[in-house]
Amino acid sequence: MNNYRQTQLLQKPLEKSLSIAENHVKLNSWMPPQNGIVPRIRVGRRWINILWAIPAIVVLLIPAIAFAQHLRTIPAVQEFILRYPGDTSSRTIYSGFPLWLRLQHFFNLFFMMFIIRAGIQILADHPRLYWRRDSTPGSEWFRFQHDVPRDRIWTSKDDSVSIPKWLGIPGIRHSVGLARWWHFSFDLLWVINGAIFYVLLFTSDQWQRLVPTDWSVFPNALSTALQYLSLRFPVDHTWTNYNGLQQLTYFITVFIAAPLAVVTGLMQGPAISNKLGWFAKIINRQAARTIHFLVLSWFLFFIFVHVTLVFANGMRQNLNHMFAGVDNASWAGLLIFIPVLVVVVIAWLLASPFTLKHSRLVQKAGQALVNPIKIIAEQWEPNTQYTEKDISPYFWVNGTLPASDEFRTLEEDNFMNYRLSVGGLVMNPREFSYAELKSMPKQEQITKHFCIQGWSGVAKWGGVPMRSILDIAKPTPEARYVVFYSFAEGAEGGIYYDVHTIQNMKHALTLLAYEMNGAPLNVSHGAPLRLRCENQLGFKMVKWIQAVEFVHDFAHLGNGQGGYNEDHEFYGNRMPI
Ligand SMILES: Nc1nc2c(c(=O)[nH]1)N[C@H]1C(S)=C(S)[C@@H](COP(=O)(O)O)O[C@H]1N2
Ligand SMILES: [Mo]
């Protein structure tokens, strides 16, 4: 087929204006550290420091213990405890703690360590949590960052905070790109481990530990709680069955919290959320993010209580169960537990330095693991549309404004002389003037923006569908990708760009927008032209577009990762989740 010509229309060799990033985090050109504050919860208009919980728990626990001890002197309560000692002993487990269970317990602990740490790191990129669909400053219920300053431009990147390297992975500020690879890769492994666990649970007698089979679990749980609180612990029969309280908390953890974590995690991604229609309007991204966090809080609470009781309630016996698979008081469990603990601690300590040093490797490994799922999600046509009254009162701004003289001149003339150049592997390379773009059939859409950092906002966008541009420019059969070049530079210099598949440009809601909320797009949101691509995260939507180029491959652009933030911040190139 040779009835097309390959053209190099772009007058300026834009690919030469791209910069090459390091393959590791270069701390002196990265965002400077910035501390947040101790987490706070909003009650009405007041922010309460969560550290108050510590004295509050101590002050409440002492009378609670005294009260529980008093209750146990009452004959009726004693009778109740005799009748419901705690055990759910109608179901006896004969297989103890088999090897598969012990291995899965270890993998679970190992994977969750990375998942939790990387999750906290992701949260630190937008250290605020909301229930409502938009992310209006002041409407959050939880935060570990100050008020949003009103006297200057405060981008969402400005809002990110540093956390300690032993806590987050990799700890440095605005490292959501790298943290996501840890979070998602280990999520995948954790889900596989969990699925195998479910299967083995129900094909053995082990499910009877976790699943209550009659109502007596509730009085038994109450009785156990009372016994623990009075500090006279119930008799332990963990080897053969769990007590009511154990059964309920394990059940909640395994069958409610874990699936909820997966679902609310997935629902934060634009392609999935936008696929779910009305359901995603009820459990909007911010609500999903909040619930995801509450599930984390449950896990942390569970881990704390679980570990405390394992050690306080017969350490050797319990370690023998879970690490040696025997029910006695030998040292076998501890002898296995100690090297396991050493492995966990070493992995814990290495995760952050390794990520900072081998960032490109972390990105590529994560991409290899997670991309298959992303590529599926990318095929879905985004279909959640909103109405005028859903438009967010506040829409965060992100990125670095264009600073060139060329752009300033265009801006001074209200972009009258702006021309969008469309070239590369197309049959009809050409430029579109600003007036011409506006005279083309206009599409309007009210959609939700999902920034990788965690905030979202609904806005109405007006502009030219990318399909119209494709129809006019006619990509050649060789063209596979579209590169969007910005007038603006990225955070570390070199112009901002991003690469999309042509397939993704054919979605009905892929738009070159020149209007926002019924008014001409302003410069902070990307004037004269910015991309809307509703099944992708925000950073894929280049603002201040100066040129569109069709290519066969993007390996030669920048670091070859398919975009500025892909090159410099180790983001993924396919980002519908
Ligand atoms: N040229 C350019 N485009 C960009 C960015 C940028 O830094 N430079 N930031 C991206 C990111 S991370 C997001 S979330 C959106 C933000 O769009 P908004 O400022 O209109 O909210 O723009 C995207 N487009
Ligand atoms: Mo973003």
C-alpha cells in the first residue's frame, strides 16, 4: 500500500525538545521535601489531632477493665460465661495448621507489608480524604496537610507531603508513580494468594475456623470480649477451634475487609469507575478512597490486636501453631519465626533505598505484571456522564505552566494566532487554526477527572472530538500511537508530552477541549487546547497542546517510556486504573 505519504510536518523538531531523565530518583532535581502535619479528623469545623486517641483509649480502658472485672463477680454473668465460654466447639478442626495454611499466612504477611506501606505513600500524594465526589478544600474529613493556601496558586503536586522512608515506599515526596508499582504488583500477588486460600479453606475443614455456623457465635463473642477485658483470658483452644470473638474478627477480615479492599481499590480507577455507571456515582472515587482507607485502618487494628494477643497469650504455643505446625510448647516455632522475621525486616529496610536506586527497574517490573489488566480496562467505553448540577465547585490545578515567549505572545492575542499542528504518519498532515477548530462540530461532555494523586473533580468540557481529527488527518496503516506535545515544560525541564494508542483516541469521549464549564478554557487548565481522555488518569491529558504527531513507536522519544511523567516520575504508559 503506497497511496499515502509519510510526512514530517512538524516544522520544529519537537522531539529534540524532550529531555532525558535518569533511571533512578535524582534527589536534587526531585520535588524538595515538605512535611505535613499529624493526621487530623474533622468534627464539624474543628480538626482533632488523632494522637488524642492514645490518652483517650488509656483513660477509657482503665474503667472498662474495672467494670469487666466487677461484672464477672455477678452470678448471672458467671452463669452466662459458663454457658457461653467462648468456644464454638460444635465444630472441631482436625487438621491443625497445615503447611499450606502456614505458607499462605507468611505470604500474606509479606505481601501486606509492601501493600500497606505503598498505600500510605500513595495517600501522601494527596493527603486528604473526602466522602463527596469532588475534592473541594475544606470538605475533607481527614488530612495530614495544612489548609490549602488561598493567596497563591497551589497545585496538587504542591500539596503532596514527605513521609519517613521506613514507613512509605519510597518515602520521598510525590513518589506516587513508584509507590503504585509496589502497591499494584503486590496486590496482584496478594489476590492470587487469597484466591488459593479461599479454595483450600473450603476444600478442607479449615473454613470452620472462620465461618460462624450458628447464632451462638454472638453470645460467645461477647463472653470472650468480657473475659479478655477483665484480663482473665479465656481458655485457648486455637488448635481445634476459634472462640467467638476470633471467629467474628477473622471472618470480617477475610471475607469482608479483604474483598472490600480489592473492590474499592479498583473503583478508584477512571476506566473502571466510568464503566460502572450509576454505581460509581453512589460509591464515587472519593468515597471508594475513603472506604479503602477505613479498610486499611481495620487491617492495622486487626494486626495490632492479633500480634499483641499472639505474644501475650502463649507466644511459644502460638508460634508453634503458625510456624511449625505443632501443638506443643517446644521451641520449634520460634526457631522458624526468627529467620522469617529477619527476612521480613531486611525486605522492609531495603524496599525504599532499592526503589530510589533502581526506579526504572521497579517501573518496568510493575508494568510487566500489571499492564495486561490495564490493557483490558482500556478497551471499555467510558459511560458515566454527569449533569450540570454535578459540576465541582473546585477543580484542582496541576502541572507546570508554559513559560516560553512564544506562548506568551499567543496568550496576549487570546490565541487568535494559535495553530495546532497535526503530522507524522498521516495521509493529510496539516495545521488547524484556533478559529477552524472552533468551527468544527463541537462536542460537550460532563465528566469526572481522576488525578493519579488521588483527587477528582467534575467539569463540563467542550471541544473537537479526536475522531474528527483522525477523520481529517487519516493516520497511515503504520501509525499506532499519537504523541501530544505541550507548550509547557515538565517539572525537570524539557517539554511535557504524552503518548496514547490510536485505539484510545477513538473513544467517544476523547476530546480536544477549548472550553471548560461553558467558558473558554483558562490558561491554568490548559488553554488554548487540552486533551480529555476519560478512561485515563489526569496526567495523560496533556494541557497547552502545540502539536499532535502520529508515530509507529515511541521508543525514540525521551526515555522511551511514552510520556514525560512516564520518563521522569516512573508512571505507567497505560493508565486506565
Ligand atoms: N503540559 C502539561 N499537561 C498536564 C500536566 C503538566 O504538568 N503539564 N499535568 C497533568 C496532570 S498530572 C493532571 S492531573 C492534569 C490536571 O489538569 P487541571 O490542571 O486542569 O486540573 O493535567 C495534566 N496535563
Ligand atoms: Mo495528575
